[in-house]
Amino acid sequence: MEPLFLDQDLLLIERDVPFNALRRGVFGIFSLDGEFTFKRLNIQSNNLILLEPLNSKYSTIAANPATLRIYGIAIAIFRSLKEGMLCL
């Protein structure tokens, strides 16, 4: 799988997103047990959420919605097309 996000990419993160506004497949920053991670959200049921990595070196994390904290979701990506320049 080709990476969606590359080194040096900048992400715009929307904060304060209510849980009921989340949709399957969004990328976000989540906190579980005080640890932060950037993963794709996969809502399985009201009691189970999977946080899926983009890198196959990492494992999927099964989370209980009651203990999962949402830091924010990625809403835009900014990528440099030439070193030293930023494409907006």
C-alpha cells in the first residue's frame, strides 16, 4: 500500500469533534491510556472501535468508545512540491 501521508507533510487537525460526528474511515489523533496515536477510525459497533494503522509494521488497536479520547481529526494535508516550498 502506498502511504497516504509522507515525511514532511503537514496535517490540519480539527479539534473538539464530538464522538457522534465521527465517521468510519476518518484519520485522527486518538488517545488511549495516555498514549497518542494517529490512525484510521473503523467503527465496528457501539462497544468496539478499531484504530487501524497505515503502516503494516504496527497493529490495529481495539478500543472501547468509553475510554477512547479524540484529540482531533485530519481535515487537510499540505505537501511540499519542491524543497523549501509549501503547497497550500
